Amino acid sequence: MYIHIDDASYWYELYGKGHEETIVLFHGFTSRTTTWEPFIKDFMKGFQVLVIDLPGHGKTKTPPRTMHTFAADFEQMLAILKIESCHLLGYSMGGRTALSFALLYPERVKSLVMESASPGLRTKKERKIRISADEVLIKRLLNDGLENFVNYWEDIPLFDTQKSLPKSVQSKIREERLSQHEDGLACSLKYMGTGMQPNWWEHLKSFLKPVLLLAGEKDSKFININKEMAELLPKRKFKIVENAGHAIHVEQPEKFGKIVLEFIQEIDVVENKGGAVKNDSTMGKS
């Protein structure tokens, strides 16, 4: 269903209504709410589960949104839905978006799970280079059309590990990508891409909510990024998931769901007992 905030219409789905605790899930670039379907049944046994189509994706209809303007919209959305605070999980682009929201509205976040995500680029030069690269992608998308762009996108090295997935899973991923619109994806790249995102690195050390960092064993780039993040975050756990690349929730769904639920349930138990979540900087594998 839709929720309307100013000039934007966000598509959202709410499951397990009535539970006190809420888990919110943000998908990645070229994806949509359907990517979380395998987890909703288990998650809603103990939690209310909120999934939404991010700006430029799925059924959501918005003018351009930056990380800051989307975060303001999402804060209003939580207020409308009477959700005081939530456990927030995001994958890749959704992870960057989740981190942005958590840093801007920490009072709305009980915990943060970042799957294959980053705090952005550190220097203006790096951001400028990334913006230029995204402009090339935008031209490719608008000039060559969605299907040609998807053919290119699913063949980038970041997604090599997905080529060994069952054909049915690959087909679902491709279907999600082909369900998008050229203008929406172009807008997402232009306004919420890594180059346009604020540099959050220096803000990590002051974020005091529990954070779970996840990276796939075969995704060396994001293992390194998350190692650096783990050194800065005061309350963090970092797990490397075996036999997975960038999209852990797609490549190892059972492990992913178990790790996430255990992390969130530990937080609830600790809060009820008045303790503190134990840090884990050992980069353990699961």
C-alpha cells in the first residue's frame, strides 16, 4: 500500500502487525521489497516487519531524493505508522541509506544491520570520480534502455558469485531488475549514489547503537571496508559469511536470516536485563 509524504508516494508492506518491536528492511540498487520475501515469515514470528521500495525503485513514486531528504521522509513515515524506533537493516545501497538515517535520526533506531555496505567515500576527489562514473551509467541506462542496462549490470564482477546460484534464483533477481524504470534508477544513481552520499566515516565513532556488519567471504572489497568500520564503531559485531559474495541474503539466505535474528534477539534480551551488548571485533565467519 502507499503512504504519502509531501510530494512523494512510498510503497510499503507491513507484516506481523501488533508486535512491539519492528524490523525495517531496505533493499539494494535495482531491487525492491520482493527481495525480502524469504525472511518475512520467520521475522514476523517475533517482530513487526516493514519493507518499502526506496526512491527510484519498485512502486514508489518520488521526485529526486537525496540521503538527507529521504531520511526526513522516512522519519515521517515511522511517525505515521506509530513506530517509535526500529531495528534497521539495509543491503548495499540500502545499507548506505540505513546508515544515513541512523546517523541523522539515532533516536529512531534500536540497532543497525549493514549488509555489504559502506559509509561512503572519504575525499572530495573520490566522490567526484564516482559521480562521473555514475553519470556514464546514467547515460547508458537512458540511451540503451533498461534491458541492455540490466544485461550489463548483472555481468559486473561484484555479482560474479550469483552466476552459480540456481536458475530459479537468478531468474527472480533478473525479474526484480527488469521491473524497474529507467528514469527511477537514473534518479537513484544521481541523487543517492555513493558519490553523492555524505562521508560518514568520522561519524561512526560517535554512533552508540548496536551495529551488525556483514560481508560475504568472496567479497574482498567489502570485507576490507567493514574491517575499517568495525575499528571505529563503539558497539559492533562483524561477521564474514562463508560461501557468499555481495548479496549474502540471496546467496546464503538461511545463514543470513539466522545471523540477523540472533543479533536482534540478543539486543532485546540484554535490554530487558539492563546489560550491554558484547562487542565482537574478531571478524568471525558464519
